[in-house]
Amino acid sequence: MTRSTHYCKAMTGSPWDAEDLVQETLLKTYAVLPKLWQPLNYPVHFNGYTHD
């Protein structure tokens, strides 16, 4: 049992409900990941160094 499943089982009291809750949470998390991860676009002169 994963830590998240164990935590959800403690919250819900049911192993089946805990598994459903973990799956729903993971699906929602994966759906938002592209919005959270954005590559950083640092200028060429980042930290005062130029790379010309």
C-alpha cells in the first residue's frame, strides 16, 4: 500500500474508497501538470554573464 493510499484509507476508512480517491487525485494532478511546468526563459545575460 502506498503512503497516499494509506493516508486516504485513514481518512475514508475504506480501502476501496481510498483507492478511488488516490486515482481521482492522480488524474487531476496529471491534468494540471502542463500548466504548472513552464520552461524558464532566461535572457542570455543571466547573472551578468554574456554568452555572445
